[in-house]
Amino acid sequence: MNNASNLSANHVSAAIWKILAHGAEDIGVALPSAAVAAFELYYDLLSQRGKNVNLTAIKDPRDVARLHFLDSISLLRAMQFKDSKTIDIGSGAGFPGIPLKIAEPSIELTLVEATGKRVAFLSELCSALGIDAKCVHARAEEAAHDPGMRGQYDIAVSRAVAPLNILCELCLPFVRIGGAFIAMKGSESDNEVELAQNAITTLCSELQNVHDYAIPGTDIKHRAVIIRKISQTPEKYPRRFAKIQGKAL
């Protein structure tokens, strides 16, 4: 596969358009008319700012379109996001929250990220895309004890690289009773899901569904682990991160 540098701007635009249009159709997601242009601008800013900020190791526009954009919007087939209040924990370069917002503009989006340079990128990106989203510079285990954020969201999503039991403690406190946490995982995560059962129960939730999906145009299969909040999370959770790591639920 050619490097992104070997593609002209027109070819980049055409490549992203073709992959997203066909991929969204394969997934069963109807993209708004302005979505492809938004994703093209997203790629441009990701490519430019990624020279100075560690945003993603994936550079080729075709790979970005498939492995970031299509992967993110695949969640729209796992759960109903329309008119939801959604929080993306450990958002990094904006995945999956911003692609979800582009594809489903009715989402009320909050992005939580601990790294200042990435928060600056997210703020710039939202402004450039005309996206109304709240960008929060904070560690998840601290933000989850903020009364204005705790138990306030219909859906929490996370693509962060961490074991599911740790992600549950960091993310479930943000979710309202009856809402859900969606963890993006690999398809070979059965053991990880099993090991997280104690955390799920302790945090007053239950495993609702495991939604496996293929990323169009690839042989890659991913998984959305959906955990439903059934009652209030005990106040002591999440603990300080050192304790979470040292003695995971």
C-alpha cells in the first residue's frame, strides 16, 4: 500500500469518499450529506497536527478511513445513539466520539482526555468541523467524581487500550441508571470479558450484549462490549488509578 505522501490531495479526497460511502453502506449507516467532507477535513487536521502531537500511528488516508472512521461509526449498529448524551473516555484523537457525532449529529457529545496537547487538538478539530462538543482536560478517575458528570450520560464509549475490568471502573460511573457503557475490543476478547464480570457486578451493572462486526474493506473483526447500568455506582468508585491498577476489580 502506498504511503499517504504518495497520494495527491484529490486522490486522498477520492479515496476517503469511496471508502466511507461504500463502507457506511455495508455497515448499514446512512451518512449525512456533509459527512464525507467533514471526514476529509478530519483527516487533513489529523495528518497536519500529528507531525507534532502523538495522535495516531496510522497515516495512510485509506487506513484512517477504515480503521478509525468506519470502525468508530460501526457502533451505530450496536446501539441507538440518536439524541443521546454520550461521553467518550480517553478520546485521544477523537475516536470514536467525533466520527459518531459526524455520522449522527443529534448526539450531545463530551470528550474526556488526560493529555493537554490532545485536548487542544480536539478543541481545534471541533471548531474546524463546526461540532458542538465539550472537551474536558481531566483524568477519567477524577472527572467521574465531578457531580456535573457523574451519572449524567446515556452512553459512555471508550476505545482506550486497557483491560475491560479497568475500563469498567473508569467509565461506568459516568453512566446514568439504565444507560450503557460500550467498550471497543478485539473479537478475541472472550477471556477479557469473563475476567471483567466481577467488576461489572461490583459496579452495579450487567453484561447486555457482545456485538461483533467486520470493518468493511478489511479482514479485521472487532467487538463492542455493551454493559448496562442497573443501579447507582458505589461512591468509592472509581478509585485512584494506582489502586485500580494495583488491585483491579
